[in-house]
Amino acid sequence: MDWSKFSFDFHLNELGTIAQLIAIEAYKEAALNLVLPSAWREQLDKLNRVRAVYGTTALEGNPLSEGEVSQQMEVSAEPPQQRATKEQIQIRNAWQAQQWIRLRCNPENAPLQVSDILRLHKIVTTHSDERNNAPGQFRTFSVTVGSQDMGGVHRGAPAETIPTLMDAYVEFINSRHLKDRHPVIQALLAHFFLVTIHPFGDGNGRVSRLVEAGLLFQGGYNVHGFYGLSNYFYRNEAEYKTLLQRCREQQPFEVMPFVAFGLTGFASELSGINNFIKTKLNRVVYRDTLVRAFNKRASDRRRLLNQREYHLLEFLLDETEPTDPFSNSPSKQIKISELREASFIKAAYSRVTPRTFIRELLRLANLGFIGFTRTDNGAIINLDFGAIEKH
């Protein structure tokens, strides 16, 4: 791109985003219309924050796993920083920056200023990214980023123009021209232009994604927590980086590919929030259904569920908790062969024949509490949440 011709002008076919924006609004309203227990809200917020920190640092090459990221986010800031590795400090910095931008972007606060972006950069990079980078200061040298296999190489703005460009950037993200657009589009454009200017020696992507998340929060689009698109960008890293570069190829910038990509991702993130809530609700109500069925008489001589069947279904409910709480699948599957070998099942059915175990599984399927799926590797049991309506 030609920096001598740079401006904050862009082409965006907003009619082409309507379907995605409708999906975002529908997911948002569906989630916000439910009053969640405080424990669920706290769990959801923590999961989203971990995913955001993991995604934004993994994009920069940080090798720590999501579990290790969660551990580092819980580490006190008191111990001297030299006790931690660079990778651990990056995680802690990203976590602290996330907390800071959440407070700074409270909807009642003043719009973001250049000083806020500098402070955010200082939090993100201090003690972790100081080679060819001064935390909290604009770079004073030229940079090129990217690679040919991900859309090409991008040259950041000339160092001498950065202070003036960043003043103009803040004016742009706070302008009526941008504020008249949907908040998610605002956030994505703020991200695009900041990472395009590339004002710092290092940490540009992390700061851009935090500004994006802050604007989403300011616009009321962090549903039941604080998060952004970092995890989605990481899961689709090649497309993310390639689209950023493609949108810079001509000026005014053709930003539609990146915006459409981001909108799809944000709809996916909100869909995941709804999946989390739906799964929680289904499993709570399913458990209540089991209690009801256990207390219900099928005849004078037996309950709808006997005690062994009741405990079997409770065990299945615990064992099939989804690995990914945001997945569209409400339940993890379990093979009958694995179930039969579980120590709990062996103990529960130790005084009856193996035929009794199979007979009771079939009975629970006939009652609609479970279902079977046949695969090449054997039969799989699925919880059937339709039991909630039947019983």
C-alpha cells in the first residue's frame, strides 16, 4: 500500500452484512433475555476470558495451552516478574490488559484516546516484549509484517507519521461517521485500521484485538461476560491474516471481506454462548426430570424408574458433560462397552446378571431417557433431552 495516499476511507457493502447482523442480534437477545444464576455467569465470564487471552497470545506464537493460560491468569501479580518465563508474563499481561480495557470501556466513560492505547500497549508488553519494542511508546523505526503464504507482506506506517496518524485514528473511531454503523462493524474497523497503521514495535495485534473487544463491550455486545473475537481469529488464523492483507491491497480499502469474516465469527461466538446456556438448562431440567420419574408410580408395584436406573442415568448425566461447553452438541457420547467397564456400573450391577444391565438400558431407551447410535466401533449411548417433555 502507498502510505502517501493513506486515509481512513473504505468501501463496505452494508447491505451484504444484513443477514449476519440479524443473526448477531437474535443470538444476543436470546442470551440476554435469560436470567442466569450467578455461578453460571461467573463460569461463562471466566471461560470466555480464558479463551480470549489464549487466542490472542497463541496468534503471536505463545505455546501455552488453554489450561496453562487459565493457571497463569490466577497467579498473583506480587511475585517478581523474573520468576516467570516470557510466555507466562505475556499471559499475565494480556489478562491485566483485558481487565483494564473492560473498566476503561465502561459505556459511561469518555471515548478512547491515544493515551489509552499507549497505556494498553504498556500493560501488554512490559517485561515480555521489549526487544525492538518500547512498552507504551510508538516505534521509531520501519517494520514489515506478514508472509507470502498468508496474503503477502505489509509495511507499517512510516515512523515519523505515527503520532499524527494515531491522533487521526482516535478521531476516526470516535467520529459520527463510524458511530452511525453497527457496534460490531465499528469494532472490526477499529481493529483493521489500528493493526494496519502498526504503531508499535511489537504487540500491535494484541492491542488491536483488545481495542476491538473494548468497543464491543462499550456497545453492549459482550453478552454475559467480557470477550471478543481473539479465539475465533486464532481458530481461523490463516484466513484472518490473509483477509487483513487482502483488504489493504487497494485504497480506499475494500474492507468487506474482513468485516464479513468478523461478523460471521461474532455470530458464532454468540451462538456458542447460547449453546452454553441451553446445555446448562437442559441438564438441570433433565436432572429434575429424573427425580420426578423416580418418585412417579408406574404401577402399584414399581416406580417409573427404579433406584438402579435412576443412579445409572445420573451417572450418564455426569459422564456426558460436554468437553467444549460452547459446542452445539449438548452431550458427550459414551460407548456401551466403556459404560459396562466403569467402576460405578460394575458396583451397581454386581448382584444382577449382565442381561439385567442390557434390559434396563433398553427400557430406558423405550421410555425416552436415552438413545442408541450404532457405529463401526460399537453402539454409543446418547442422553435424550426429549425426556424432559415426556415425563
